Amino acid sequence: MNSRVKEDQCRIDESSRERFREKIPGIVERLVGSCGGSESFEHVSPEPIPSRESIIALMEKIRRVLFPGYFITTSLDRINLGYYFGQEVTGLFEVLAEQITLSVRHECLRYDLPCTHCLDRGHEAAIDFLEALPSLRRALAKDVAAAREGDPAAQSYDEIIFSYPGLLAVTVYRVAHQLYEQGVPLIPRIMTEYAHSRTGIDIHPGAHIGESFFIDHGTGVVIGQTTRIGDRVRIYQGVTLGSISLPKGAMEELRTKKRHPTIEDDVVIYAGASILGGETVIGAGSVIGGNVWITESVPPDTKVFLKTPELIFKGRSPGKTPGI
């Protein structure tokens, strides 16, 4: 193709491109018109909303305080420990106070609530959270120890802190639960859904979980909002602590009621078990076997297992291909 033909083709292509671009203003106009109605969702306001990216970065800051020395690239010793905490906690306060303020202001404006002095509330809630950091560190230390005691594959505490998805999910949960109990909107759920996306473990920040909690492997674990879990409980992958499905019309009535089970102290729940319902209580010291479906209470010190299934072993006949 000579240069003249190429030039003519380029003009044709440019004309075609402009013809399609002329449709964009009409599309934009329709998009603008779609805002403000009840058929879609948007946040069109001069007031900013909490930033998911900032909250995820905030969670990483909090982990550096909860496990000092683990998630940094520099060395940490007794000489610079005070400086380290001073820098981290000060930065944490500024970001946390800002995001709490934004979340409170967003709730007030969206739902036309009375003014709660969101700036003061944001700073106060951030300080209250910082005051809880030492107790959160103690709780997580017991979770790490429970993982070491409950998993013979764990070679060290360091391995658990660095690499166990169950500990990451529980760490984020304990942080989010603290904020949830303080009445902070939006942020706790953003945190736990971030952990869910990272680990496959879905823990609602409203759940109440006792000391020395261990999730082994973890993928597919679901712990609902009104679940109550005692001390020294261990659960495996695929466990659901959920609610019983009800008709759509009953959902609003149930939002403020207990919908998820209670798991008492020293219970072990094996992989794939589903325990459902707000009135279901698993008594202390019980063992729940894999793949069971439970919607009624279990007495203390009880073992619940499925009946051993009948396994069929089919040998390969001579001259036949595998599987036939």
C-alpha cells in the first residue's frame, strides 16, 4: 500500500472515530439523568465518604502496632521502640480520626440524622480505639498461642503471625469488632470484607468471639453477625455459623434479633459443618464432626458425627481403561 492510499485510509478511520465520539455527550447526559432517582445508587455530594483504600492502609498500620517488628522493613529494638510506637500511633490517630469523621458525617447526611458533632466524635472514637490497643495485643497473643497448640504443622509463632490466614482474619475481626462496639459505622464492615477477600474467611464484626480462638486452614468459614463464641474454640475450613433462611418479608423484623448460633467454651467444629439458628447452642466441650447440618442445640460434652457412609471400591477389570 503506497503512502497516498495509507493517508486516505487514515482520514477515513479518523472520520469514523469522530462519528462514534459524537455519541458520547448523549451518553453522559443520560448518565447524569440517571442520578438522583431510586433506580440506582451514587454518592453525589460535596462531602467525601470514607475511602476503602485508606481503611485498608489503616488496617496495615494497626497490624504494625499489634505485632511490632513483624511487618516493617527496618530493625526494631528497645532503644527505638518508643520512637517507633510514637510515630506509628500518631499517624494511626490522624488517619483513623479522619476516616471515622467521614463515616459519621456520611451517615448523618444520608439518613438526615441530628448533628452528633462528627469531628469531635471522630477524634474521641479514635482515642478510645487507641486506648484498647494493649488489650487487643493480649487477646491476639492468646489467639497465636491457640494456633500453635492446635496445629502440629505450626513450626513457630513467627510462622503463624506471618502466614496463617486464620490469624489475619481474626486480627482484622478483633480490630473491626472494637470499632463496631464503639458505634463506628461503615469502617468495621469494610475491614472484615477486606479480610474476607484476602483469606476466604467471612467474620461479621458484630460477632462476639472469646479468647484463644483458632481457625485452621479457614477457606470458606462464615461467622454471622449475632454469633457468640466462647473461649478456646477451634474450627476448620468450610464451617458455617449462620442463620436459618426465612421468607423475604421477615428480614426487617430479624435485623435486631439473634439469628446465629452460640458456641460455648472448648468446642471443636470440623470441616464443612453448618450450625444454624439463633436458638441453637453447642454445649461446652462438644465436638462437631465434618459435614454435619445442625439446627438444634447440642448438650455439653457431646460428639456429633454423621453415620459412616458406605464406600464402594471398584477394581479395574483386565483390559479395561481406568474409570470404566
